[in-house]
Amino acid sequence: MSDTSSAIALMLLTSILVPIVGVMLAITPYLMKKSEVFAVTVPESALFDPYLKGLKKRYLWVMLLITVVLTALCFVFALMGKNAASIAMMVVGMLALLVVGYGLMLYFRSKVRAYKKQQNWEAIQQEAVAVLGAEEAPRAISLKWNLLYIPVLLITLAIGAVGYASMPDMVPIHTGLNGVVNGYAPKTPMIVVQTVLIQAFLALCFVFSHWMIIRAKRQASPSAPATSSLAYGMFARAQSVYLVALGLIMCILMIAMPLSFIGVMTLLQAGLFCLIGALIAVIGALAIAVVYGQGGSRVFARMQAADRMPADDDRFWKLGVFYYNPQDPSLFLLERFGVGWTVNFARPAVGAIIVGFIVATIAFVVAMALLV
């Protein structure tokens, strides 16, 4: 594949990222549990409430309209050959979707809270549920699967070591979207370690996310404890399999970097492989969200909806997405608006985790700077 073809493919793939992210955000209200509407606890039977259904539709269409406009701009810049503008539009577009989506969620959340008060929906008492035989339900796959990262890292290191002699004295490390290399680094053994370090950092992030799923609170509905526990287990297993597979794919695709240093492919083509990894990530996330829903809510979508509210923890969710409950010993739990898990900010360990992540990221950036 020529650099011209690679650049065109790069631009088109970049443009595709925006609509995928936009669609996933637009359908988020339909992926949540029956008892949650715009981060507000409601009776499960409210799923069929005309007013709440109308709010979801308004959110959907506003987000889809914004997505169409941003996607069109990305494709226009790509077809005009304005590569830098297309990349910038992709970044700005995805950030805009996230900001607007969150703002709309807060707006509709306020409407749902007012409607909930008007309807006198409240939980008479907080109910919890213990599921007998929960240990037999599906659960996330073992962390041992992450050992598969080790051979990938070793293969990458071996390719760099074997091809080291054929690398030029000044190794290309940055290229423009026109295929012209505009950044070089002296040939040193550290250039071989660079890609492995990136892979290791990515693997660390994926392993932590996997561990987070395993340690998260296993949630079940009091109205259908066994069924909802089974649905959650299937969701957790799918997410853990997705994380391991995605992490390995990302690390394998990054082998293109040392191959570009050796001259087997161009740096632009290596960048195209990395973008393919990003595209696989968002498509995979969208697929799991549509099939399973948040916490497995779509697995048994036809379960009978309860008219009462067994629990109401709205007061613990600040701004709809930040969970703060000192009485809850759980460190990780399902997100309130979105597909995945979040943290209990009331737990001291969360602060340590955040600081640790910041320190690890800074150490990674410093190490990369020293290796270049």
C-alpha cells in the first residue's frame, strides 16, 4: 500500500470514529437498567411511561443530529485532502460529543427528578438482595489470561533486536499525513525498548480494568434476583473477554512500529495499523453495549417490570455520574449513565488509585521522552 493510499485510508477511518462514538452516546439511555432513567432511580414499570420515553427520544435525536453534522465535517475535510484539519475535526468532534452528551444528560436528569417528585415515586425502604448459587453464575474470566501479553512483548523485543543492525543511523519516529518523515531519533538500543514500553503501559491499563471488573460489586434486582444476577455475570464475562482480546490486538498491531524502523513498512502505514486498533476498540464497545446493555440489562429485556422501587440511592450520585457513599464498602460498581464501571469516591483507596495512575502516567511520559 502506497503512502497516498495509506493517508486516504487513515482519513476515512478517522472520520468513522466520530459517528460510532456519537451513536453509542445517543443510544445510552436505552442501554441502562429499567430502574434508571438519566441517572435517576424510577420504578421499573416507568420504562413504558410516555413522558420518560419522550425524553429519551429527544436526547437520541439531538445527539444523532450533532453526530451527523460533525461526521459530515470530518468527511469533507478528508475528501478535500486537508489531513491536519480532518484529524483536528475528529478530536474536536469526539470531545464535543462527550461534552454535549453529558450536558444533555444533566438537563434531562433535572426533568426526570422533577417528574419523579410529581409522581411520588419513592422507595419505602432500602432493599438488598443475596443470590443463592451466585458462585455458579457466569463471571469475568481469570486474570491469568493477561499472561498472554508476555509473549507479545517478547516477540516485539525480538523483532527490534534482530532488525537493529538494518535500522538507519537516524530512525524515523514521526511523519506527516503526506508520508513525509519530519522527526528522527538517533539509533540506540533504547529505540528497540520504546515500543515495548508503550505495549507494557497499555497492558497495565487493560489488566487494571480487568481487575476492576472482577472486584466490582455484583448487582442484582430484588424483583428478579437470580435472572438479573445471571445477566450481570454474562455482561461481566463479555466485558472481560473483550478487554483481554482488545489489549492483545492493540499490542500486536503495535509491532508495526519496530517494523517501520527496520524499513519493512512506512511509519504512516504503521500509524494506520494503530488506528485500526482504535476502530476495533470503539466498534467492540458498541457491539457489547447493544447486545448486553449496562450490567446485562438487555439480556433479559422481557422480564416483568416491577411497579415499586425497592431502593433509591440517587443522593449518592453527584451530578449523575460520581458515586459517593461512605456506607458502601464497594470500591467499584456499575456506572449510572453509560456502559461499564465506576468507583466509589468515598473510599480512601480510590484516592490512592488515582494518584498511582497519575504517577504511572508521568513516569511513562518521562521514560518515553528520555528514550527518544
